[in-house]
Amino acid sequence: MKQTKHFGATPEKRPKQEWLKPGSTADRSGVQPLEFRRGWRIAWRGVSSMNGENISIRRATEQDHPAIRGLVRGERLNPTDLMWPNFLVAAADGHIVGAIQMRKHADGSRELGSLVVSKESRGQGVATRLIYAVLATESGPVWMITANAFAGAYSRWGFRRIEPRTAPVRIRRNHRMGSLASIVSFFKRRPIRRLVILERLPSMK
């Protein structure tokens, strides 16, 4: 089984980006734009350290579900709500090398989660690209749960730490579940991670 690393705790350095004027269909490399912001298109490019093939970010399909589940469970992330329609994946040479999802809870809250990148694709800005892509279409509040030690890494996307009691019900529930799982890990001689809730509010511009 391939080892994976959860980049939700340590987002990578922002990859090279090219800004294309409205009306452009692709950058000079032929990569189609992945995001739309203020009438400009952003084309993200990445190269796999294994074979040099381009890493593309796309919406998941049903066929991707086994690979997504393997990545998430291999890193011992929250194994619940792994519904493939909520995921974006990073693909290289026909293989899924990264994933991220936006959970859509019954109470209307949206939670960024399940951010994971395979070992062979680390250091290529894949996690950062996944975060930008999944947030590109979100105009409302977004919450996420991460280790306290890495909470500050998400400030560039507008996330800030909040008290659990101020979060939506479903977010609080997942926070409690994650905290309990961390306590169980202690008895299995694994490091305890203190989890915190982060909130990203919509821009007022």
C-alpha cells in the first residue's frame, strides 16, 4: 500500500500561476483554466515528481471512489461522508494522487475536508491547487477542522480560528468525533493532535 501524507495540516508553497484575460481558452501550454475570479481565469500547472506528467485537477467520478477511499483511510482521516460527488481529485498518468472534498451538511453548512496527497506527488503544490480549486466556487461561509499546530497555514485563504460553540451543529459534531478519535489514538501510542475549527467568511467586496 502506498504511503500518503495529509497536506491539510501543511499546505504546500503556492504553485506557479498564469492569469489569462477573458476570452482566452487556455494558456500557452494548452492547460484549460480551472478557476474563475473577477473575470480573470487562473490556469494551474503541476508536474509529477515520478514521471513528469502533468497533474490535473478535476471533479471526481464514480470510478474514482475506491482510490479516494484508499487515500483517505490510509492517512486515518475522517472516514465518514466520503461521497464522490463532493470531491475534486488530482490525477496524473491515469492515477489519483490527491483528493479534497466539500462536505454539504444537512444544516446547510459546508466543510472543507479529506485533503490528502500521495507520497510520490508531494512537493508539487498539489494540496494548494486542490484548496484553491475547491474554494473557487464557494461564495458562502466554509468551515474546516484541522490540528491546532497548523491552523495558521490556512490564513491565506481567509480562514480564522473560532470557538467550537459558535460553529454549526454538524461542524461541532465532527469536531467532537475527531477529538475522541485523537484520544483513542493516545492509547494506541500515536501522537495526540489537538483539533480546532476554522471559519472562512464570504468576502464583503
